[in-house]
Amino acid sequence: MSRGHRFSDDEVRGVYRAIYERRDVRSSFLADPLPDDVLERLLDAAHHAPSVGFMQPSRFIVIKDLAIRTAVHHNFERANLAAAQRYEGSRATQYRNLKLAGILEAPVNVCVVCESETSRGAGLGRQTIPETALYSTVCAVENLWLAARAEGIGVGWVSILDPQALRATLGIPESATAVAYLCLGYVSSFASDPDLERYGWEERASLEEVIFTDRFGQIGSKRR
Amino acid sequence: MSRGHRFSDDEVRGVYRAIYERRDVRSSFLADPLPDDVLERLLDAAHHAPSVGFMQPSRFIVIKDLAIRTAVHHNFERANLAAAQRYEGSRATQYRNLKLAGILEAPVNVCVVCESETSRGAGLGRQTIPETALYSTVCAVENLWLAARAEGIGVGWVSILDPQALRATLGIPESATAVAYLCLGYVSSFASDPDLERYGWEERASLEEVIFTDRFGQIGSKRR
């Protein structure tokens, strides 16, 4: 009875494949254009993300203009140079060898913005935790990312950007927040594992160490 | 060539079905227990969400204990009473008639927490936008929600909670942030549309009004 709302096995597999085979793509973008109908499907998937009080705060700036992408790329280069200086020795070498953005290689960029001053939803559900407006927009990003993977399209999230410079470049008003800057395009391949795992930057945590029972830090019947 | 990484039609349909048929469930939970293997699949899906610098900050407190759920339910009742007082007239009546949480009805609650002080990832990607740690945890929530829908399991996100009281109840340290409080369980039905749309609280925005071209507010070739 209670299992009656499960999808077919193939459909369930599609969802888990999208989750496990999604990658943060930086280096394998192809120049092939992204058809408008495909991009619209991805944006509609994002638009159907959950939002607190059904406020639907997410806005999608689709950027193909090369001058704007070049300005964002320069923003990234400055921020990345500053970030690289935090590391020393082999970590610094490792950092400099990482490819961390595909702003110019990807045919389309999408900046996903949270317009939290919308009147939609009449404030329902966000009195106690106002950040839920931003969280709604992140859900939109993840929807887009998973739908893109199913369509064979790579997405990379660039977070190494000065947000004030990005605001100026894209004309984002003070009432809104740029939550994610995404690069989208077809790819030569999807890596089998996350780049940062393959290149030895970090390892995957075990599932056991991230699950607690009833209280934070409590593993199984024991307290951490 | 470039379409070579697309999933099969059935798998693609599974992803879009999960996105479009996902609901924020509050009133249709069944008492049937959630098998441990199913819950573990959902948590592993969440654990495979993207995270900035592969920091993997998300922690999952699985709550079945009735005393703890009851304390959270009382937290919700107090916050909801306060929230209801913001509305007047027909909006107030409408608000009071909405069912906004299923904390006690759902057999399992999961509090998804961001442990942003982890050393994992060595800070990569979050110098300029530190909120990306929280955003990573939200991606984990959306992964869990979509995998749950595919498995026929309902999820409701309760955001009407006093975060300090929740922190005390669940023993969450100051270094961590409770991002989402989720109720999970099998359901009698999934609604065709979001509750807040069906009950007239808010309408779905059109896709056209949330997409801009190259700059914020720019629709097509015109500036808003």
C-alpha cells in the first residue's frame, strides 16, 4: 500500500544516476551551443524547486554576451589569485594546478539570484529563519544541476568571485543576492569522481560519520 | 556527439517527474515505518550533494524519539502562533487553516545541519562567499527530497521554528547551523499542486517573469 507512489525502476534509477553522476564541471566543456528548448527545460526545472511560503524568489540571468562573461572571468582570476595566496608548499602547487572555472569555455552562463524582497508568499514560513529565501534559491540550483546531468549537460558552480564586483557587472540590485554563478554546456566527458577527490585535494567522508541519532554528535547509541 | 551523455528516456523522465511531482508534505503522512535501508539510501543521496571545495559539511540527525519530536512540535506551535499574528482578516483565517507541519505524524524527522568549521576541503572556494557552506547543505536537502519522491516517500520542510530552541533540543553546537528540519514518511497521496497554490495562498509565477538576459531585470532585448 504505502509503496504505491514509487516511480518505475528505470525512473528511480534516473534520479539516483543524476545524483551520483552529477559533477562540478570545469574543464571538459564543448563549444557546441545549448539549444534554447533544452535551456528552457533546465530553467523550468529550477523554477519548480521548493520555496518557502511559495515565494518563488529565484531569478535566472542567462548570460551569453562575451563581454559580460569576460568581465566575470576577470573577477574570477583576481579572486582566485588572492585565494591561492592562502596556501603554502605542496598545497599551493596543488591549488594552482586545479582548473576551477569554465566561464569562457562554456557556451552559456547562468547567474541564479534570490530576490528576497518579493511580496509573493506574504512572508509565510520565513519569520523565524529568513535565510530560507536564500535556501529556496539553492534548491533551484540543485534542480537545474540534476536535470542538466540527465540531459547530458555539464554544470560548474563558480564560487571564487567577488560578490560586489559581480553585482556591478550584472546590475543586481541591493534587494537581491547572487547565490550561484553557473557555467553550462555539453561536455567531452563526465568524470567518474569529483575533481577534488581525483586530484587528491580531499577524500569522501564515510556515510557513518555524518549521521547522528536523535541529537547532534550521537552515533548509534553512543555520544561522540 | 554532444548528446552522448544523456540518460535513457525513462531515466530522464524519472528526474523530471521527481522535480515536478515533489511536494512539501504536511498532512498526508502514514504511520508506516520507514525501512532503515530506504532511509540510508536517501541519506546517501543527500551525502552525495555538491559541496564547496568538497568540504562535505552536512550532518544528518535522524530523530525517531518521541520526546524529542514532541519538544520540536511545541517549538513549532509557539513559532506558528507568533507568525499567525502577523496576518489580518481573511489572510489570518486562511493562515490558521493551513496545515504547516507533520512533526508527530511522520515516523521519522531529519534535522540537516551544516558543520561549517570542518577542515575538510581546506577552505577551497569559500573565501569570497562563505555562505557557500550553507548552500552545500541545502543541496543535500534537495537531493534527499527528490530521491524520496522517486521512492514514493513524502518530505516536509518545517521552517517555522525558533532556531535557538531547536539548537538546545538537539544539542547543536555554536559551530554548526540547523539548515532544515524535515519530516519523512510514506503518504496517502501526493497532491497535484503545491498546497499553498491549491488553497489560494499564492500563485505560480510564469517562467518568463523569472528569466533575464545578460543583466538583472533585462527581459529579452528590453530593460525592465
